Amino acid sequence: MAPRVGELRPLRPGSQAPGDRRRPPPSGGTVVRTRVNGREARYVATGGRRVVVIDDDPSIREVAALALTAVGGHEVHTAGDGTEGLEVARRVRPDAILLDVMMPVHDGPAVLGRLRALPELRDVPVVFLTAKVGTKDISRLDGVGAVAVITKPFDPLGLAGELAAVLGWDA
């Protein structure tokens, strides 16, 4: 049975063992590797867009990556801080970036400023992730240049649809 678009397919290192009924990635599928709590996690994205999630909280990165891969079929790359996020974004050339607002060293608005200074990433849409939900906090972010703000905690099953809606992607 072929995987459906957006189906999450966890893979083990070493791939096919004798008697293993899982298949290699389907044609057009992409194996996505990320580190979660010090462990390598690999998933197959079978369609969708390329998204980078930059958040210092490993739980948020894991949930967002799983949700965007499983529900949205997106290829997701993660980073634990702004510096790593810039490196990942330069390497993978994402279609969108989900960026935490409050991080140590470089906060989300500072990272967004650095993204806008890079010609190859200048036009990549950025959506802020924040636990700050006050009107004052949200309005402060409005003039920074992100296309939207998604508040934490977010609904993992709705994250891909919410991202698609704010970016004008087909869901």
C-alpha cells in the first residue's frame, strides 16, 4: 500500500531488516532528519513545502516537525537557536520559516532582521511562534516584518492548516 500525502513514516537507522515490511521512501518522498532531545529522528515527507522551525524548546520543535510532516506532508528542518536556524535556512532554502519570538542570545525579531539582510532568504515568509498573547505583545510584532503570529500552545493537528491559511498555500 503506497503512503498517502502527509503520511508520517518513521524510519529506523539501517533501513530494511529481514522480515521488515516497511518500504523504502516512495518515489518523490524525502527522508527528513532532525535531532530531538539528542536523538536522531527521521521521517518521510511525501509532498508539500519545505519549512524550517526555529525554537529553543525541543518539545515545540518535535511537535511542530511531526505535525507539519504528518498532517501537512511538508519537509521540515529544525534548529534550536537563531544562529543554527540561519545556517539551516541557507542550506535548505525553505518555503517558510516558523520562528520562536523569545530565545536566548538572538530573539525572533533579531533573527528575522538577519534573515532579511541575506539576499537568498530576504523573501522567505516568516511566521512567529509565541507564548506571549497580549494585544501589546502581538502589536509589537506586527511592524517587524513577519507575515503572521501563531500562539503557543498550538493545536498540532491544525498547525499545517493554519500555516497554509496565513501563507495562502493550498491546504
